[in-house]
Amino acid sequence: DSGVTQTPKHLITATGQRVTLRCSPRSGDLSVYWYQQSLDQGLQFLIQYYNGEERAKGNILERFSAQQFPDLHSELNLSSLELGDSALYFCASSVDLTGTNTGELFFGEGSRLTVL
Amino acid sequence: AQSVSQHNHHVILSEAASLELGCNYSYGGTVNLFWYVQYPGQHLQLLLKYFSGDPLVKGIKGFEAEFIKSKFSFNLRKPSVQWSDTAEYFCAVKTWADSWGKLQFGAGTQVVVTP
């Protein structure tokens, strides 16, 4: 158990719909990262938040957005869903309250999204 | 742009065989290097990491990796694999130009160990 919690574990929805994925980081971690894992693209970095603020952006589509709340949990919103958005979405966390940044990420078990 | 290359996409080998997975990165500055493993149906877990010091790093489950700075490589090895090592293995790089930043992952190598 990494200490990172993601919900839901599985989600099936239709094209055009909108979903929200939730992530609770490890206790004390300030940074949350979202990654998308698909068969053809591998593990792609989407976005990072640190203590409520966006820190880095990767290959995130405009239809996707994220935020980190004051309690440090994060949500990834995916809208106008397309078949190609079907993937496993991982959340990871790092950086404890002392500001130590070893670079290691701790991953949740992922949310598997299927768009039909 | 920075990149991480893993040489093999799929590796199939028998139990007790030796395993070596290649990883090269393209970044000239200081890096931290990682190998993560993803067992079927599970999340990514850290196998080992390199920050500084001895370039030969030992991780969990008998894995080790060697950092060769001149070759920009961080290859993963295990002398004798077991069926339970069947998993996908990811090399990842963190650069210090991006101090709070993300890990960049390679495409992964699917390893299948046959009994």
C-alpha cells in the first residue's frame, strides 16, 4: 500500500460525457501528479500540483482539467470524452511537509476509464 | 527535449535466466534515476533509485542497476529471474533543472518469465 488513494477504481461511460477522478495523496505529501497510461502512449505525464498551485503541465488536453484542494486531495476532470481517452489514470504524490524532495513518486492503484 | 529510451519493448525468458534491461536518457545535467515495476493489475512500485555516490545501486527483490554517466545509461539487471518477476518495468528520470518537477518515464519493457 503506497498511501495514495484513488477513486473510482473502474469507470465506464459514453462518448461526450464528463467524469471526475479523485486522488488523496500520502499523508504529508504536498505534490500530486497525474499520469495517463494507455497501450499506445505508455505512461504520459499530464499535470502536477504543489500545495494547491499548478506546477507543471505535460500532454494534457484542453478537455481535461485538474485542481488541488486545501486538504491536498486532487481531482482530474475529463470532459467531452472520446474513445481514445480510455486509459488507466494514475495519481502519484511526493514531497513531505519538510520540503524534502527525493524525486521518488508514490503511485495510487489507478482509475481505469473505459469510454464506449 | 529530454527523453528516456528503453531498448526492449518485450522480453521473454525462462526462470533462472539473467535479465538486463537497457535505459538511456538524454539530459546533460544532474539527474536522479529510477526503475519502477508494475505487476499485472497493480500500481507502479519503486524497485531502486540512484541519486549520487556508488553508481551500482541495489534494490528490492535482487535487482540492481548501474549508472554509467558517460553513456547516459541506467541499466537494470537481475542474475536469476523468477516467474514472479513477470511485470512491466519502467525507467524514469528526474532532472534537477526542474526541482519540484515530474519524473519522465520510458515506454516500459514488458517482461514475461516462463516456468
